Amino acid sequence: MCVDELKQYKIVYTEAAEEDILSKAEYIEKAYHDSDLAYKWYTRLRTQIQKDLSFLPYKYQSYDVGVWAGQGIREYVLRNDIILYSVDEQNASVLIHASFTRGKNIAEDIWEE
């Protein structure tokens, strides 16, 4: 199989995931007094998610912890960020559910769609 023949998945963000990502960007801007740094973090995260999850999204491990157990959630880690997502084969899409900072107790957060 040629790389050009690989199935490409559309990346879709839930409202909760969008809020998670924007909240962290706002935190970076306020904590470091640097809007450029926040923008760079935001664009790097979104770009890497697009690049790494658009093709072969099953290559990242399942996240079967707490309320996510048995839900088909997978975990993508980029630097200090953990992205929880699922794959919708029928619609050829990757649904981004949440974004967390590494070290946070993810299991304590409630996951609702």
C-alpha cells in the first residue's frame, strides 16, 4: 500500500475540547504575559493533532481508565498535553473529546458530551 492510499480522517473537536484548549492558551498568556507564546502553543498543538491523528489514528494507545473504560477512547500525548479522542470509522473522523496537562488527575474529571 502506498502512503497516498492511506485513509485520511477528518479532525473534529467537541465543544469541551475546544474550551480545554482555549483555557490553556489563556492561562499561558496570563501566566507568562506573552500572547505570542500562547499563540505558538495553540497553533503547534492544533497542527500536531491534525498531522498525527489524520492518518493511522489507531496507533496511539487506548485509555481505559474511569468513565472512559470501554468507550473506545484513545490517548495522544504531545509534550505536556494529553489529548483524549475516539475514532468514528463510519464518518472517517477523529473526535477530540478533551485536552489535559500532563500530571493532572484526569480520572477525577467528568466526561460528558
